[in-house]
Amino acid sequence: MERRGFLRGAVAGGAAAAFGYTLMRGAAYAAPAQPGPGPYGALGTADANGLQLPAGFTSRVVARSGQRVAGTSYVWHSAPDGGACFADGSGWIYVSNSEISSTGGAGAIRFDASGDITSAYRILSNTNRNCAGGATPWNTWLSCEEVSSGYVYETDPWGVKAAVRRAAMGRFNHEAAAADPVRKVVYLTEDASDGCFYRFVPNTWGDLSAGTLQVLKAGTATSGSYTWATVPDPDGSPTATRNQVSGAKRFNGGEGCHYANDTVWFTTKGDGRVWRLNLSASTYELAYDDSLVSGSAPLTGVDNITGASSGDLYVAEDGGNMEICVITPDEVVAPFVRILGQSGSEICGPAFSPDGRRLYFSSQRGTSGSSSGGITYEVTGPFRA
């Protein structure tokens, strides 16, 4: 997952609400966003948690790796990574992956309407380097293994139903997933220097147990038209999925993935790019390239992404200045939060509570630089609607 690419795009539509995320206004982002003043002003001095935030925002630590989540018996997992929020009545649940070899998986923290923690628990155990993933419209979390021959696991944020391995979605170095309820498919990124971009077409929408894995085919240019082709053997053995279809387009280290409004955006860490697919027109293009930013880029080491009701995007850094930067619909990029004293870590799993008032994220290795030192934060404040 290290040194992820940067995902930038519009996030909107009724599908977002169905995923348990904040409903967001539609917006179109042209490439590239440029540095400028952020919507919340400059960052202040560091608070007691080592976070620099704009005026009016506050932070708290909600979990630390190896320690019990406050008020519960659950010990928070090491190397917290990709995450998402799910509505739970008047409260919500924050789900977080654990990017640990062999004993990874995912955990969850449950909050009431006031934001108080009511419980914490495991929803997936003993899987391998669970990095990113994605929410589904039927309120499950797809937890993806970032290893060769990795699987996607469908999990229950409430921890009631047992997690299920979705082998039909292919075995490869999985990273992120994004559901498209219009075309009734799930898009998938592959974290490999010669990786591909996929979509899974389930036989029945809402049931990921069976279906067809397809790979994107296109030319070598950074823009053009594309088609989809079926991967003959999603199991990827003996031939890797990315090598089974002639003409499959290669992407340098696929990372984050997001769908909204007939568009899917995905990032490639190896070249610092964001790719945009216009699903209605079957065309693709660059939405961002870090080499196209004029001057000094405030956003480097780009990683996970989430969005707010304003249409603002929040992009976490793997390295860089340990910031989450905001990209506005006006295509301005600026720091929103900076974590001090954790240069050996990365920021993972940004996700808003359903009411849009709280932003959750983790520092995967915290101040120690070790996977056992992860810290999960909450930031509250006047996020614009």
C-alpha cells in the first residue's frame, strides 16, 4: 500500500447515501488541482494529539493498536488501514482494515448519536495484509488482501454475519473496490507496477458469490476509449489475471477507487496519477498527474480518499508531510490536517460519519514507526455542507 497514487474526482449522488456515506453534491474536476487557500484557512499550532487543524476543529484519539478501545474489551488491531463509515440508526460504525500478514482482517468501532463509543469488535480475522476495500450499497465492507493471489472478503460492519471470501472476484494483489449501482458492477484496482483495472459483474446484484471478472482494455496513451474483456481464469493460476487478456491496459500501482455519477476514478501510485473513466462514453483520461502541478505541491505521497457533502475531497498522504489535503470543487488543493512527529507512518482510512460532522482516519504506524503503534483519530468541526 505504500506510496499510493492520488485519487481526485467528483463524489455525489443517491448511491453515496446507500453506501452509508454522506450524500454529496455532484461536481466535475478538471486536471490538475492547483495550490491555493483552503476553505477553512491556515492550519493552527499542534493540539495535544499532535494534530495541526484549522480554527474551529478539534481532535480526539478513539483507538490505539494493542490497547483496548475505551469502554470496551476489544483490543484495537495493528496497522489500521482502509476504512469506511456505515449508518447505524442514529449512530454509526467505523470499520478499519488491518494490514498485517497472516493475522490481518478488520475491526469496527460503534458510536451512538452523540459520538460516544458503545462497542468495538472484530469483523474479519486471520487474513493477509488487508489494505483498502470499499463499501457496498447493501451495507457490507469489502476487505481486500494486498498480496499476490489475494482475495476479497465481504464482511458485516455489525459483526453479526460471518465474513465470506468472494473468490469469484479474482485472486490478485487487490487494493480497493468501488460499487457502481447503475451498471451493477464492482470496480477493482490492482497494486502491481504492471497491474490492471477490473470490474466484477455479479450474476445477481447484491450477491457477490458468482459472476464474471473483466479487465479494462485500451491503448498505451493517457486518454482514449476502452472496452472490457472477460478474464478466462479469475483464480490467476498458473497465469496471473493481468496476463490473461491481450491488450489489457497496464497501470503503475493501482490504489484508491471511487465511483460517482457515471464516473469512476482510480489512482496509480507509481506515477502519481489519477485516472478518470467516463462510463457513459466509455472513455478514459488523466484527472491528475503530480508532475502537472505548478509550483510546490502541498499534496504528495497521495493515498486514500473520501468526500464531504460540499463536494470537497479529502486525500490522505502516505509519507509526504503526513497531511490530509482538501481538494475543492473549484480545483484548489490545500492542507486540512497535519500530524506531527510521525514521519515513519502514513495516513489511512479517511471516512466521514453519516452526518458529515466527524472525520475518522488512522496513522498506521504512529509515533513508533511500527505497525503496533497505529493510532485512529476523530476530527470534529464546522465541515461545510
